Amino acid sequence: PADWLLGVLADTHRRHLLRLEPDAAVPHRSTEFDYVFRTNSLGLRGREVAESKSADQRRLVVLGDSFVAGVGVADEDVFTERLAADWTARDIEVVNVGRAGTSTIREVTLFRQIGRRFDPDVVLLVYYLGNDLSEVLEEETDEELADWKPDGTLRQLAHFWCPNTYLELAMRKRRSRVNDANRERTEAEVVAWIRGEAVAAAIDPGLAETRYRELPEEVRAKAEAGRLPGYRYLQACLDPERFRNSLDPTAEFSRTAWQRTRDHLDRLKQLVEAGGARLLLAVIPEASQVSARALEFNRTLGFDVDDDWLDRPGRTAELVADWAGGAGVGLLDLRPALRDSAGPAFFVEDGHCTPAGHRAIADAVRGWAPLREALEIAEETDVDQ
């Protein structure tokens, strides 16, 4: 009974599914930024928005991963906040439903559980070319999660007997691991962490450790000082092909990954249109497609990258564009806007968008004709600026 009550009061299963931390204020520091990542009562970035809306109000719900959540920038710099501030006088509300570390799979869940409660007129899905195709193979669907069981007999018994307590402890452990990845550590601690993550991912821990030790000394020094985001060098140690599989996958890799992606894009379109809204799609490039410095740093970390990514969109971008064209979904390619931004659009080491990058995204989205039409914005005026 106590476990059941915990699940009800803490909303355990839903929190475990969505992995959102409400009312959080987490300092994010690196050699490139220093800010506080804040979340609202839903565990999302951005201002509080009431679920109900007036008859003359219009709403834009934005779905996506850490680029929508605004990792790397302060609250006021996130492109959704820029849009919200610009459109206040037009009575258009922008709802940020971005979550770091998500794929198209969980974005469907986020819309079903949260996004559609805001009765949107338009839903903008932001697809990140840098890892969405890889992560769609790593993330479990709602159906797969429903059948999930931990490894080992004792753990399975504990989960069966007290499932909510088990999941609360699992969430606490996950938070601890995230915090550990971004604090100052000794070389031995970093290596032990990498080996543990490799074992969990069914990757040879010795090979992952070797890749770390082969990194340049200055990179390892930043990693051990907690000045380089842990996930950046961890991904390179575990999966050097990650960017290639996401941007320019082989036919064999994309066969499974794209089918899984397309299925969930179709599901999202059906959900959005069933609620009377319109789905639109924006594509954010990987930093290596915009910045030669970012591409070279990814190579330094050990990722397999191609110099010609700076000149072409890649196979995944073509697949996304083909789906959008066939589904009748408007597509905004953000590569030109980010390439031509007033300042560097991406943090070189972190890989996320800078304030200048978010400004470029906001400008491109604000002026995009299909979105303006869907939100009934007749023409560009000084109010939009």
C-alpha cells in the first residue's frame, strides 16, 4: 500500500516515462558557458502557460530535444522565449515541449502527455540531424517500456514487489550519474565511469577506455576538470560512428532506424491533426555541417566525420525532406540561417547552439511563410521585430 501511495502522490510512472524534473535550477558550466538551466512546473524550459486559452488566442507548441530545451543558453536566449516575447502583442503563445536526450519516439509521447493539453493551433517538430536517427534505436517505445523489466532475478523481484519505489530510486541514480559526469574528477574516476557506461551499453569497456586515453592531453584535462560536458567525450568513446550513422547512414543502418522514425512521424502527424492542429517540421544541422572548427573538434574527440558535410545535407536530411513532402508537412531547413548567423551559431566544444544561433533560429522561424499562415500572421511588422 505504501508503494502504491508513493506512485500516486509522486506520479512515478509518468515521471519515469517522461524524465522531466519540475521546478529545477541546475548550474551549467563549461569553458564556453555559465548559466542556470531552469524548468517550470512541468519540468520544461520556458514560462508557465495555462492549459486553457481564450477564443482569440493562438498557440504554437514546439517539440524537440536539447536544442529546443535550450541547453547551453540562459532562459531568455532560448529561441522559443524569443518568439514568445516577439508575439505577445499578437496574442500568440509559444509552449516549449523540448526535452534533452530525446528522439522522435519520446517526442510523440511528450505531445500525447503534455503538448496537446495546450490545445495548439500549430505544432513545430524540431528534428536534429546530429543524433535523432541514432537515438531512435536507443530509446524504447511506450509499448516496449510497458514490458520493461530490470536485469537480474533479485532486481526483478524488487521491481515486482515495489515498482514505484524501484523507479524512484532509479531516477535518483540517473540524476546522480548526470551530476557526476560534469564535476571535477580524477583520471581513474573518469575511466571507471566510461567503463561502466560501456558495460551498460554492451560495448567493450577496454576499447572505450583506450579511446579515452588516446584523446589529446588538453581534452582529457578539461574532461577531468569538469569543463567539458561529459556526454561529448563519452559518446566518442562508446560510438565514434555516431555522427556518421545520424547524418549519412549506410543503407543497412537507416533501414531499421528510418522505419522506426517514419512510424513515429506518422503517429505524431495523426495525433496533431486529430486535435485540429497543423504539424510543421524544422531541421537543425549538426555543428559539423555549419562550422569547420566544430567539425575539427569532433574529429579531435575521435568521431568519424567528413569534411564535405559542410557542403551537403546528408542522407538523413534527404529522408526527412522526402517524408515531409509525401506527408504534406511544411519543412524549414535551418542550415542556411545558422550558417549565416551574425555570430558563431554553435559552441565548438559543446555542440549546442549559442545565443546567436538561437537568435538566428527565432528569426528564421518568425519569418517562415507556412508558420505565419498557420498562425494567421498576415504580414511582417515592427511588432515582430
